[in-house]
Amino acid sequence: MIFTYPINNIVFQVVNYINGGITIMAIALEFLDFIVPISVIKEKYPGGWEQCLTDHEPSIGQCIWYDKYLFKSGAMNPMDIKSMLERWTKLGFEPYEEIDGKRYWKDLCVSEVMFYGRTTLPCQWFEFDRKEKYGYLKGTDPGKISNRNNPRGF
């Protein structure tokens, strides 16, 4: 069953798979990507997941999309990523942690897929397919991929 509804003058189609259909559990990656687990957003974002979606509504389907587990915002340059890191850190997110003397991403991570095809620091909860340029929460099945054409991942 397909439902169509307008959001900010853009029409998205949401496909409702009934009785054990496909679940989208991977996010397409482009250029530089700022990625946060939705479970961490629910815990730390002021107002939780619902407020995060409200705050980012104008960019959903443009540079932002999400699946069942991960929220992704994209950027074209490092300064935009730096700004996102600063903004989310001020909201209470902890970007880094030290493990055995090595710096890792903690509450969020940044990936770069155009040239290096990896996260900019090690990230224990994020996996990605370098060839196909999508990422997913470690320990989950990637399934279908959320992207610009299917930004809401359901």
C-alpha cells in the first residue's frame, strides 16, 4: 500500500509493507556524512527523536535521511562537519572516547566515502559497504537503503 503526503512542497511516497515486508536498515552515504544512532538521539537530544525530526524537517530528503537505527546528515566540506560537531556537542553529545589510548567516535561519527571510504576515526558501532557506499548499525542486517529518494527509511 502506498501513501503520498506533502511535506514542505515535496511529495514523498511511503511504502507500507504489510506482513513481514522489507525493513530499511541502511543509509546511503555521500561525500562527508555526520551519523548518529537514533537510540542516542532519543536519550540525549533535547526533546528526543521527535524534536530532532521537527528541527531538521526542511532538510529531510535533501541532505538528511535515516533508517530504523541511524540518522545521517551530509556535507560537502569539512567546515560544515565541524559546525555540526560543535552544535551537537553543545546539545550534550559526546563525540569522542579514548579506548586503549586511541581516539574513537562515541555518540556520533563522521564518514568520508569519496576518497578514503571510511570513518574519519574508528567507530565501533558503524559498518559500511565501501563499494556500494552505504552504512548501517553494526550487528544489524543492512536490508534496503534509505536515501534521498526514500529519506525516512520506513
